[in-house]
Amino acid sequence: DHFLLAPLIPFMDEGGYFYLLTMSKRQAKLFKGDRFGLEFVQQVEAPKIADDIEEKEEVDIAEVARVVEREALAQEHAPLLLAGVDYLHPIFMRTTHYKPIVETGMVGNYDQTGTQELHRQAMEKMQPVFDAEVQRHLDEYYNKINSPLANQIPSDVIPAAWFGQAGRLFIQKDAHLWGSFDPATQQLEIHDEQQAG
């Protein structure tokens, strides 16, 4: 008599999003990604002004860093994952002011790599970053469990979650808590077993 929403909970996990910057001698592309896929944001053109090839690449990557920071990431704090040949990574790191850069980037030439394959490889690098973020939130919860800032009592948690008063909500997978909550009256009923409705 109602929709079964529990299987959708993993999709509600904010899990985070990230940016992927692919760099090569010919082009730089910025994507925004999450666990479900990548979305193209913009292609970044760098001026061709230096004659020496090493100096030129330094200038190009520095300009890419400036354009990405100014145009796409100015108000962002999401992790940035770099993808490109190995020597471009330290150049970008030296010239950027954007700080949340994933420590281990994707090394190789990705000019001809399709979006699905880019996403697959990016998620291999990003999953440990997301897992560390979840662990950080769990550690924060455990550190606050004996304070008013954390709670595990259903009669407190359920109304707080309904009214948007919970910062983070951890739900035990495959666990059931039977009952009902009426937001109009703020009446919560919890049952030992499943009941009709």
C-alpha cells in the first residue's frame, strides 16, 4: 500500500562530486563527475606564446590553471582530479591556487578516451577519497556521541531528520525499525514488528 523506498537510500548518499581536468599538449577539458557519470563543463584554451617547448608547456598549463580557477572553480571546494601525462601534473600543482586536488592523479594521454572510460578510471581514484570522507564523518559522530550534537535515539532522530535538523544521517543497512511518524502532530509510534500501514 506504499512505495518501498529503502532500496533508493544508497542513491541519496551525497557521496560527493568532483572535477576531472584532462590535460595534454593539444587541449585541456574540465568535467564534473559523481558516482553516476561525468558531465563536460568546458574546454580550456591556453595561449601559444613561448618558443621553447618546456617553457611553452609551463606557460600553457599555468594559463589552464588560471582559467579553470577563475571561470569554473572560483566558488568550488570539490576535489579536483588531474589526468594527463606525468610531467604535466607537477606543473599544474605548482601554478594553481586551487587546493583540494586529489593526491594521486590519472597518468596517461586521455585525448581519445571516451567519457565512460574516463569516468570508470576516475572513480578508481575517487572512491578512496569518498570513503575517507565518510570515515571522517563517522569519526566526528563518534567524537560527539556523548554531547548534544549527536544522537542515536530514534524518537529524537526521526523528527529531527524530518524537520531538517540533522546535519548527517547514518542508516544501518538491512536494519528495520517499524513504525510511523505524523509530522502534523509530531507523533511517533515504534513497533517491535511490522504492522499494516
